[in-house]
Amino acid sequence: VLRDDFRQPPGDVAVAAGEPAVLECVPPRGHPEPSVTWKKNGARLSDEDERLTMRGGKLMLANTRKSDAGVYVCVAANVAGERASEPAQLVIF
């Protein structure tokens, strides 16, 4: 089972370059509990980047750069399927 509604979709965030940014997402209820991944501008984010931390539904970017700006989507997935949140904009100024 995977519901349609995100309990908390990510919201738009604006930070100064060099500052940390946090995007929060609470996925829909599901059985089994869905796992959360993130996409930036349509491409799945890899946790290989040491500046990125994905924990629970949070995406934390340390020491943001201009190149981090873009459209982020929270993706919840389990055996029942996959749901994508509404997009959130990250602005770096």
C-alpha cells in the first residue's frame, strides 16, 4: 500500500552560497514504510556527494554552491510503487 498524499511535501528554500540548506519531506503513509530518495532537475541524487546527507525525509546540503540551485522532488517508494512530491525550488543567492 502507498497512499497518494505526502504528509509534508518539501517547500521552497533560499539560502546564501556557503550556507547549509535543508529540504524536508514526510512521505505518504505506506506498508511497508516507503523509503525516500530525492531528485534534482529530474535526476536522482546520489549520496556519493559528501556535501549531501539524506536522512529520513530530510535532504541536507552543507556548504551550498550556486550549482545546487534547482528544482528538487522527494520520491517515496515501496513495493506498491512510487510517488513524487510537488517540486520545491532551491535558490542560492
